[in-house]
Amino acid sequence: MQVLLFLAAGVFVGYLLRTRKRILVTAGTATTWSLYVLIFLLGISVGTNGAVVRALGRLGVQALMLSVGGIAGSILVGCLVSRMFFERKCHEE
């Protein structure tokens, strides 16, 4: 529930600040670097977990396939959503 409240608050603040380009650029940069930090911390967590490190050789191929499938699916859905909702508006103007 707490996550949804933060998301709703972010949507509200984003709506209020949507015309300020500098804030949007700064928020985008901060989001990217925050994701880098989270991925790094996840790597530390995995690296310190002995059971995961021991099973890495066995699970590596499966994890790679799941990762590639997830990334490919995300790209596909992102392209479809972009075409459905955003490109039409560009042509209408």
C-alpha cells in the first residue's frame, strides 16, 4: 500500500510540474542513476548469498533465458504501446 501511495504522490507532483522541462530532465537523470544503484546493490546481495553463488552455474542458463525473454517482451510491449498511444498524436498535429 505504501508503494502505491508514493506512486500516486509522484503522479500528482509530476502532473503539477509537467511544463518545467529542466525538472523533467533532472528527474529522468535521477531515475536512471537510482536504477543503477539498485542494480548494483542487488548484485552485492546476490554475490554475498553463498547458496546463489554455488547454484549460479546450474541456474545461469535459465536465468539468462529468462532475462533475455523479459527484456525482449518489455521492448515489444513498449513499442506496441508507443505506436498505439503516441505516434498517432504526432501525426494529428
